[in-house]
Amino acid sequence: MHFFKGEMYRLRNQAGDEASAIEAYERALGRTGAPAETNRALALLFLRRGEQERARAAFERYLAEASEAEDRAMIRAYLEKLR
Amino acid sequence: MTTRLTVALVVAALIAAGCARYSLVEPRTRTMADLYTVEPQIPWSAATEGPWEIWTVDGPTLASLQFLNGLEDDQPLFRSQDEAKRARFRKDMTASEIAELVVDSVGAAGAASVVATGLRPETFAGRDGFRFDLRFETKSGLEKRGFVVGAVANERLYLIMYSGLADHYFPKHREDAERVIRSVRLK
């Protein structure tokens, strides 16, 4: 539920939504069963905010959890740029 | 053919084509959006709608190759009466976010069950770009397949999107569309 709340805020992208989305994703990650995409969504938000180290760490967690993710080639390309 | 029948056929053709004015794209080098050139191998019919140039062989409702020619920051992908509510392109978007924008915009334009898969890097007009596959249903419930390639260049979004009815028209011109994409050269 927190993941979907985060998605709603991230995709709506109005004033204050970034912080609300990050809070929702972090709540989701604090519970068991959060989808792997939570870390990807968090990474995209950190990138948007220029927080490259946090973005890199979140992308790496996403790939560690979803090593066969269909967008893994794109995520690896992001990580190359962040190194 | 009577004049009345001719007029009826012309009107039907205009309706089918969304009332757009189509012109012939000959199989020779063509400049797109002042950024790149393409070399179509077959004749296409082309129409312009806002920032989009739409190419088709059999009709845009069956299969089309659509070029988004440099969408500016804070603009929606498709023009509509309720565009104030639509998701907008941001010049700092990642490829993942652009794929989400396409899914959201195609859905808001009336398609159902829109899914993007297989997002991956692909060079586009000399830029670090991306490609992904698309699947959705039309308002009348017909399944369409497609793919999208693109990149952000000079803070503008450039896309080439090929889509068609899944059972016949998507495969029919898929290779023609791929040839156009492979021919993209930075100007």
C-alpha cells in the first residue's frame, strides 16, 4: 500500500510530492513484501533531486533483488553513469 | 463513379485519417526535425499533428510510424482538451520516466491495458537513447503492439514509435519501420 502511495506522489509530481513519495517508499521498504520496484522508484526520485550516491545505492538494491528485471540493461546504464 | 459517391469516399477517408492532410514520403533521404535524417525504403503517407509526424501505409488506425519531433520541456505528449491534467515531459527525465510518460499518455488518449516492457539503452541520432516495447488495446478492444526508440537532445524529446494491430498490421510493416530506425543519422 505504501508503495502505491509513493507511485501516486511520484507520478503526480506536484509541489511537495517528491518528499511524500520518498517517505512512502521508505515506509514500504521498512515492511516485508515491498516490491523490488520500490528501490527503482526511489532511485529515480533521488536522481531527480541530484542525490547521485543515494540513487546509485537504490538502483543496486533493485538489481540485487530483481536480477532478471526486464529493464536491467537500462538500470546498468544508469549505474555506469553514476560511477 | 458518381460525384455523390466520390464525395462520400473522400469524407470517409478523411475521417479514417483523423481529418489530417497526408502527403507522400518518397523512399529517399528525409530530414526530421532538423536533428537527423532517415532513409525510408518504401513509400509512406505522412501527416503532421502538433509535434508529431505520422507515417502510414495502410492507414493510421491499422499501423503507423510516428515521429515526435522535439517536444519541449513541460509539454504533454499529445494535445487534448484536458491537457492541463496530463503528465508532461521534463527535460531531466530518465528513460524509465519517459517510458512511464508514454504509457500514461497513450492510456489517457483512450487506450486500455497499456504496458511497456524491455526498456533498454539504444543509441539514437548519436545520443544515449533507449528502446522499449509497447502493448495496448484500442477503445474498440483490438490489441496493438509497438515499440518506441528515442532520446533527449538539446533538452527536447525525440521519439519514433511504431505500432499496429497485433495480428496482422504490426508484423506487416515492422521490418520497414526497423529499417527507417536503423537509417537514423545525426544531421
